[in-house]
Amino acid sequence: MVRSVPKHSFSKPIIILLAFVALLGISLTRDFRSASSSAYVSFATTWGRDKYHIISPNVSSDYPKKFENVGGNNTDRYPERALARTYADLPAPELKWEQMPSAPVPRLDGYSVQIKNLLYVFAGYANLDHVHSHVDVYSFSTNTWTESFEIPADMANSHLGVATDGRYIYIVTGQYGPQCRGPTANTFVLDTDTRKWESLPPLPAPRYAPATQLWKGRLHVMGGSKENRHTPGIDHWSLAVANGKALEKQWRREVPIPRGGPHRACVVVDDRLYVIGGQEGDFMAKPGSPIFKCSRRFEVVYGDVYMLDETMKWKGLPSMPKPDSHIECSWVVVNNSIVIVGGTTEKHPVTKRMILVGEVFQFNLNTLTWSVIGKMPYRAKTTQAGFWDGWLYFTSGQRDRGPDNPQPRKVVGDMWRTKLRLLH
């Protein structure tokens, strides 16, 4: 026998209790959303606020009062950033940017080298399904893109290692093809006087975006991601080179880098080698995908700084003001300082979305201190930076979705410059 429930069996106190529980649930949900929106701000305040300071750059008084959009309309100023609180851009002084002629093609994960007044910009993605196989050259003297020429057919298209001695440009390993295809160990050298390419001994193992630099007569290649594109490598190899030729048949194993991973700046100043920023982990090819479609994986972005000197021992130096990656060619050396433009930082802790960097950082090598010296016209990663005649330039990369949204969106070929005179 099944017992039926009377129609009016719920008492008035129970109804009141249920209503109270519902109201409490709504209140807790609202508080959780509020806490989530402030989580990133709380997290970001731990990013070495005591390790850097803000510097107003010494800008020439004859700088144009308007931003000149070459080939387009002039605007009175670039839009202010109405930032959502969760995105935590660091406080930074405004810089006056002037837009220059855009690159012939938009370019993500391209690589660049400056030799005197010329900026050589290599390969990169047009989008995830298409990669470039050529070099574009920009003249800082005339502020024009002067020429393009092809790269070798079996050279990587992205995630390269690059270095120069002032004439020869060395191109090491990297990813061959679009999406998240596999790496190649092939190594090349370009004679910028003749525009001729030659092959060098391949790297002992393929790597994605390793830190690469010429130092003490040897081509050094460190870190990067291993063959699966995700696992950080700590290997460090070097090869003796001179005048575009390899002086050895095999790479020599060197002291491993303390922390592995790709997308770092690697700079030599005053006979010391510096490796700055980077990340552990990266996108991987989706299993079974015939086009090696990129699939997101967990990444950790960091702001670590390491120095290698004549003792061949790594030394940790003060970290960046905040974690920063995708800065392989986003740096220049000015007045014994390393200046870094843009990049990517830690993912948003709630949405897990990538967050781009819009600050310009200075690392003073005299004092070993970091400063935030300005803002970019927008946030961007994998920028190609140069410095000429007092002007700081950057071009290309992937920019943000707008002043209030630092997530990556459009791949661009824009070129910008700002007058920069650093204080010692």
C-alpha cells in the first residue's frame, strides 16, 4: 500500500526556511563572482612590486604632438585603457608612439635580428594554417621595407633560435610547417652581404624556441621545448663558429640551464650572457589530428633571469616585474640596459585565458634593477624590436582584443616607434 502525501503537508516554517536558503545561495554566488574578479588583482600584486620602479622617460621636446598613422588618418591620441580590474596591467608612464609603414605581411612567432640600420624579420605564422617562408628587411634610415627573399626549403618556419655577429645570421632548429607540427634540427647561416645561405651541423636534438646567442666565439643554444613541443628542455649546446663557418663537426655539451623552456630573451652584454623570462609547457599537436591541430596544454610563465659569465656557472638575478614569455626578439640594448617590449604573462586564474603584456621594461645592468618605463600602444606578444638613432621600434606579433581585454586576437604587421632616452 502506497501512502499519499497530503496536499498541504509542507508547514509554513519549512517554506520560510527554503526561501532563506535560496536567498543565501544567491548571495554566496554573487560574492564568489566578486572574489573571482578580484583574484587576479590579488595575485598580480605579488609580482615583485618591490623589485622595480616606474620611470618617466626623457622624451625629446620636439616630438610630434600627434600620432602619425602613415598611410591613414591622423588621430589626436591613442585610446585610453579602460581596464577591467581582473587584468592587472602594471602602472606605467605613457609613451608617445608614432605608427610607421606596416610589414608586408602580418607575422606571429616571427624572428628578427638587427644589423646596423637594417632589421631582418624571418618567417613566422600568418595564421595557424599558414606559415611564411621568407625574410622581410626594414631600413631604419629610410623607414621603409626594402626587400624580401626566400629562406631555405628545409628551414624551420617558427620557434627558431637566432643570433648574429654583425654580418652572419645563424638560424637554429625550430618548427617546420603550420599548426603544431614537429621540429627540425636543421641549422643555417645567412651571409647578409651576399644573401647566400649555407648549412651548419644540425643540433643534437630538435628544439622549439630555444634561447640562442653568440658568445665567446661559440654559438650557444639552450632550453626550449623538446620534441613533443611541451616538455621543457634544459640542455645547453655550443658550436665554434667564425665568419659564417662551423669550426667543429659536432656540437659540444655545456652546463645545463637551471630552468628549461621556450620563448625567452637571450642577450650578450659586456661578455656576459643573460637569459630572461620564458615558460614551461606549450601547445601540443592534438593526438590523431592529420593537420597536427594545436591543442592547449597547461603552461607556467615565469620572469626568472639567469646570467652566465666566464666561470661557466649560472647565477640567478632579480626577476622581471612580472612573468613574461614570447620575448625572444622583443629586446634591445640601450645604455647598458636591456629593454623588453611586450610578451605574455600568466594565464587568468579564473578564465584560464592567455594574457598579453603591454609594458616596456628596462633592466639596468649597472644596478641590476628593473623598471617599467612605458606602455605600448596596445598589448602584444612576439614583437620584433629594434633601436636606431634614439628611436625604439617594434613590429608584428599578435595584439590584444582592445584596451579592456588583454586576450590575444589579431596577428598584425604594424610598425611603431617612440623616442627613448634612458637615464643611467
